[in-house]
Amino acid sequence: MTVPHGEAVADWVDMLADEAQKQWFGRVAVLDAAATLISNLRVWENLILPVWRRDNVPLAALEESVNSVFDLAQVAQVQREKLVMQLPAVLDKAERRLVILLRSVLIGPACVIFEEDQWHDLAARTRDSPHARLFARLQQSDCLIVVGPSPAPDGFGRVAIVERG
Amino acid sequence: MRKTFHPLLGLWRTVPALRSPAVRRVLLKQIYFTSNQAAYLVALIGFALGAIVVLQLHDVYGQSWESSLRVLGRLGMNELAPLLGSLIMVARSASAVASELANMRANGEFRCLSRHGIDVVEYLLLPRVLGMTVSAVVLSGCMALFALVGGIIFSAGWDAGYQIAQVERMVQPGWILVCLGKSAVFGFSAGVFACGVGLITKPLPTELPKAASRAVFIGILMLFIIDFVWSLIL
């Protein structure tokens, strides 16, 4: 989807996310360019929050889900244990992106909305990185929307909603 | 004003969200940080307050120890404990709530929650307002209790056991209800205004520090206005 620069992108993402939530409540993942996390929650709380709020499932079940997503990303045990206990303020940009990817995959999204910068960054990563593995999983979602100011590349229209299957 | 506090006007409708463990977790954290961590301070102040009131009444105004304790019971339960307990809570926590919310809004965290289908009022505002309400009740109750203990110890000394056995002379059940009810209203008001200040603060780095002082100022002002109105009506 091609939109003007700046705040308009965020507004469009808000609107799209709002509409998507009406259709697939709790199954919408949004990957914004700033990789926003909730600052007063540790990483593990950030990871589980959307699913916990949606399903009200026990924390033990969520822990299994979190571990399976880490397994999918092939993040080393030592690294994941260190990562989940940290607050967002101490994470670098790559770690924040990893966390929002993990959170998005954990949601099991029916719809994924990317801000364009995030999309380009993830698409440029090498295939054997945790980011790329999770990105590949997200691309299998039923509905994939990329929002940004750039003209749509070949194969995309001005408004492009990628549908699978 | 209506637009500013608009999310808070529908707060009561979000109460069923407390069924969610994620929301309850925020509420419990709020109660822990607001009341549990302040309880020692409030207990200490309450103890000193009880002792001061009883000693002043006895030494300066010539009241008997028994009479002094009865005045302390009434004054402490009806006025001092709810007001001072809530005042300490506002001074400690209103600024924290307002600046935290203002920061979260400035950093796009409200937006992030909404995009993931999490209602900001349910997840952020409801637990904070309820947490401050519960905390005000706990802190005021704690202050009233320790004020009585302080008063009894300083008036009766080693015979404190006798005074404790006669506690119904100092405190009536109605006064306890007034203490808890008043502090609940104070806490609710402080929570609503702290959240309101957090919501109206412009998302600019220069505005964020102002949110903290504004929340304390408005919170204290509202406490005294409500107490004044309460005194006029009841």
C-alpha cells in the first residue's frame, strides 16, 4: 500500500490494524519501523502479552509456545535466557526487531502489517539468521500488507494485499 | 475537558476486563508499588502522628489520657488518616503514574497496544485507577491503625493492654467505614486525575517532566476539595 511520508504511514497502519482486528481479533501482528515494545515490561512479558490478553491461557502453556518460537528462530539457549529477562531499554535495534518478530510469530497471525522500512530491513537479511527464519514464517500468513511511501515495486499495485492460497 | 478525559469516562465499562490475568497482573503490580512499598513509611508517620496528637491534647490542652485517645480515634479515623494516607500516596505515586503514561504515549506504546487489539483503557488505565483506590484504602487504614497504636503506647505506656481491650471506647465501626470510604474516594480521584494528566500531556520531551509535578499538584488540590465537600455534606 503506497501512502504519503511520515505520520501518515503510522495513521494508515493504525487504520489497517483496526480494520484487521475487527476481522481477525487478536490475530493481527504489526511490525512498525521503530520496533516498539512496552517499556515497563520485560521482554518475555512483551512476547506473551497479545496472546495472553487474547486467550487468557496459563503462563506455563505460553512458556512452551515461546520456547517453540525460539526453536523456530534457532536462538541459542543462553542467548534466549538472557534476552527474555531484559527490559526493552537495553536492547539494540537488531534485538528489538528480533523481539517483535518473535512476538508476531507467537500471535499466530492471520494478518501481518509491516511498515515499509521494517519490511526492507528484514527482506535484506541473510537466510540463515533468526530474523530471516521468523520473517519467512510471517510471509506464510493469509494476509500480508506493507505500508510505506515508496512506489510499489514491480508486481505490486498502489494498494497491494498479498494473498496466499 | 470532555475530550481530554474521554477514555476515563468509560472506565466503569471496562471492569469486566479484570477477568483477564494480564490485566490483573498490572493491577497487582500497581498495588504493590503504590501501597506495599509505602506501607512502612505510612506506619511510621501514623505512629508518630498518634503520639503527637495524644501528647498535645494531654500536655497542652489539659485533656485526660482517655479523652485524648477518644479524640484521636475520631479525628484520626474521620480526617487525618484518610487525608494524610492519600496525600502520601499522591506524592509518591501520582507523579509516577502520570509520567509513565505520558512517556508510553510519547514512545508510541499506546499505539502498539491498540494495534495488537489491547484496549489501552482496560490494560493501562483501569488497573492504575483501581490500584490507587485500593492503595489509598490500605495506606489510610494502616495510618489509622498505627496512629492508634502510637497514641495508646504514649498515653498508657506499660498499661497499653488495658487500653487495647477498651478499644471500642476510642473507635466506632461507623468511623472505620468513613475512613475507608473517604480514602477510597480520594484514591479513585487521585488515580483518575493522574491518568488524565498522563493522557493530556503533549508527547514532547520537554512536556514529560511537567506531567509529574502537574499530577501531584492536581491530585493534592482535589484531595482537599473533596474533603471540604465531604465535610459540608456529611
